[in-house]
Amino acid sequence: MQVPVFSILTREAAGTVGDIHDRMPLILDKEDVKEWIRPNGDPSAIVEKALTNMVFEKAVEYHRSPTEFITM
């Protein structure tokens, strides 16, 4: 029987993501995913590549509203 397994790799937030949260997903290229899950792979090399080859796309601006945090 196979049990579904997953993991979420995170990194320190970069750019405007840091205004929302202190962490963000670390996205691996398709070819790096296979290397990542290999028992004898080199995770530090894969992570270094993922951190240095990041592509940022323009996202919708996030503006905080004065009423966003309502306390009761």
C-alpha cells in the first residue's frame, strides 16, 4: 500500500512577500525535483540553485486596509 507523502520547502521571504509573511515557498525546477528526492542527491546544491535562479513575476499589489485588523 502506498501512502501519499509531500513536503513543502520554504525560504526566507523575498521582495514584497515579506510584507505578508516571513516565509515563502522554495520552488524547484522539474529536473531538480527528481534530484531532490534521490536518496544520494545533494540537497545543498539543489537549494543553492533554487535560491539563486529565482524568477520574480509582477503580482497584484497588496494594500493593507486600516480596518484589516479588527479587535473585539
